[in-house]
Amino acid sequence: MFIVSRLKDLTIITNRLRHYFRNMDVKELQPPSSVRGMQELQREQFRKIVQVPRLRVPESQVQRVMPLVKKFLLKMEHLHPVRAVDQSREILLHPTPVKNWDSLPTEDLQRQKVNAENFSFADLELRYENWSANEILKSVLPTEEEGLTSYSRIGHIAHLNLRDHLLPYKQLIGQVLRDKLPNCRTVVNKASSIDNTYRNFQLELICGDPDYQVETKENGVPFEFDFSKVYWNPRLSTEHERIVKMLKSDDVLYDVFAGVGPFSIPAAKKRCHVLANDLNPESFRWLQHNAKRNKCLPNIKMSNKDGRQFIVEELREDLLKRLCTTDTTTYGIHITMNLPAMAVEFLDAFRGLYSADELAQLPTNVCYPTVHVYSFAKGENTKELVRQLVESNLGASLDENLLQGINFVRNVAPNKDMYRVSFKLSLNMLTTLKEVEVTRKRYAEEELEVATKVKCV
Ligand SMILES: C[S@@+](CC[C@H](N)C(=O)[O-])C[C@H]1O[C@@H](n2cnc3c(N)ncnc32)[C@H](O)[C@@H]1O
């Protein structure tokens, strides 16, 4: 199925379907069957003549007739169903509901002096311009079930992830999308899976301008970035919104893998206190730009380092100050870790972040931060799998006091899901090392002792 990626588009389409008849169900209204398999776009090959029902009424009658036939109008792209012909008007009707004169509200029409003589079938020339991208691609690509594909819109860019069997059609798909999608100037295909450090997609330009600097809005917040150099996925907008909705003004957010700021910028705009970090210098640059553009610089501190280093430096220092000098029962502290392929591997950075002495004087009702860590899981029982992944990397089991939830975020590929695991850090986690770390440390100390003894002998 052709998945239109934006919900807004879907709503518009469903609304249209509710009011009008589906053109693609009528063979005559589909593009000519000869275009099936076309790999080089030849727009003139889409021309065809069809016969459609029509009413011819005097110009003076149109205003009164239109409300009676409104629901029968032929709706196609760039087609005006009411056209001037000589001194009268021709009203084009849809062939699905209108088979003949009797299909119309004849009594009402006759009352307006419109009768069977006004009804006939007209020749209508259909062209490439009259079909949507979806309709054109459905008629060109191999078969309906596996022939079509999904795309995302990021500003003026349409981003495709074409399966192998569609690669011979990529130029055509690119041209059709650029022709048909409003404000689309650039069409790119995902060139390989994202396995590079900064998680940005490797892109192949298939049509249009090689311009990747985009302006887009997510949940009403404007963002700018270079899509070829940073990570941005519009399919995460709902997840970003869920987290931002959890935050209240004066809450604290530590965003370990912040990207260009889809958690951090809206949080800072909400007057949360944000510390945002990303290792990619380009993400960091655009993060700063977006903070400035959204006028939230006073509420956000940004850094450009490895996530672990950010946790043991910026986060450690800021959190210690808050735990020791503020009433943590009056606001929330959240840590987002969205690097699903490996974020769990950073969880042990919280173990032994402080010495027992540093946290010895805290009030008993102190509220520790909530971590939201994202992870992929493959196969069966993925929910249980992510829990185990988090627990083993953290070196602690998450009982009902600590675990806040394991939430499904999205299906990434067949059999591969993305989850958010939310849990509270505890005094024990923050002041003791992970079991394996203790063993490693003890082992290292013993080695040192033996080595010293050997030296002494
Ligand atoms: C999946 S993206 C998430 C970006 C953003 N938070 C979002 O939700 O869209 C992961 C981000 O982590 C950054 N990154 C990758 N490795 C990192 C590391 N070791 N330390 C800090 N950031 C890292 C990448 O540059 C990328 O921006």
C-alpha cells in the first residue's frame, strides 16, 4: 500500500473519500494501462479520452442547479467540473453514481427547468496533470501490492526508502513526487542503513536540487538543519510530543543524545532547565541555531561530547547541585537517551556516579531522576527483551518501585521494534558500581597486589 507518511495528508484523503467517489475504482478514470512498467517518465503517454456524464445548463441556471448535483461532481486534480461552453455551462459528473439521467434528482432538476435533454455524455481529455502522485505510481509500478512505497516529508525534501525491486523506477518515482507534492524540490532515497556514528541517513539524490538545508515544524516548533548531515526522523514526532508533555515548567531535562533538539528545544521553550548534548558537531551547530531561533537560549546549556563524558561531567555536576541544594519533590528531573542501537550501553555510566559521602546528607524524600532510554529489540517477546537489556546493562533489577513503564514507540522493520524504558535511578545505583565493575575492580586490585608482591620479592 502507498503509505502517505503524514497524518495530515491521510486526514485530507479520508475526508475526500467520504465526500467523493473513488476515481481509481473506475477503469476509465485511471491512467492508460499502457503506462504500466514505464521507467522513464513520459508525461504525454498519460493522455487519454474518456466519456463522462454531463449536464448542460444555461448560465443563468447554474447557481440553482449546483446544490442539486454537488455530490455527483467529477473531482480530479486540475480539473474544473464546471466549464463554459458557448453561452451555457457544462457540469461534469462522476460515472460511478451517474449512469444515466435517472441517477440524478430528476424532480428537483426539472423544477429548475433542467431535464433529460440537458443530460448527455461528453468526451474529456485526461492528462498527467489530472492524477495524484499516488494514482500515477499505482498505475506505473509493477503490481499494486508490492509496487508502492512510503516516503517522509522533511521541509522541501521527500525521503524515500525504496525496496530493491523498485530501484529501476527510482528516477520516475522522484520526478512524479517532485511534480506532485506541494513545495517539494528535492527527492532522495535512503542509500544504506544508518550504521554510522551520527545516525544520519546516507542519501542518494534521485530528483531535484541538491539542497538539504531544510526548515520544518514538529509539533508546532520550527527547526532548521542540514538533513544530509544530522539525524532527523519525522516518525518520532509523536514520541517527542509524549516526552515534552510529561514535562512541566521548571522541570529539568538532561538530553544525552539530543540531535538538533526535538526533545530539548520544546522543553526549553516550556521553561524547563535543559542540558543538551550531541557528539556530532553538525547536530551541535544546528541545536545551537534552533535554540537561538526559538528564543530559548536562557533555558538551555549545550555541549558537544560523547554521551558518557556528558553524563560523568555536565550531568553529574548539575544533578549533584540540585540533589543537595533544592527541594526535588517540587519538580521533575528527566534524562532522555535516544540512541536506540546502543543507548543501553551508556547506562552503567550512572553506576557509582557519586561517592556514598557525596550523597550522604540528602533528605529521605529526595526524588531521583527518571531515565527514558530507547532501545531496539528483534524477534519474539520484544518487550521482555528490552527490559532484560536495560537491567543487564544497568546491573540492577527494576522492581515496581523503579520501573515506570516499557512503552512501544514504533515498528522499525519487520520483526524489529523500538521501545522506551522509563525507570527511576536510585541511591544504590548512583553510589555503587555495577556488580561486574566491582568484580573487575577487585580483580584489578588483586592483580596489582600480586604484581606488587612479586616486585617486592
Ligand atoms: C537517534 S538520534 C536521536 C536524536 C534526537 N534526540 C531525536 O530524538 O530525534 C541519536 C543522536 O545521538 C548522537 N550520537 C551518536 N553517538 C553519540 C555518542 N556516543 N554520544 C553522544 N551523542 C551521540 C547522534 O549524532 C544523533 O544525533
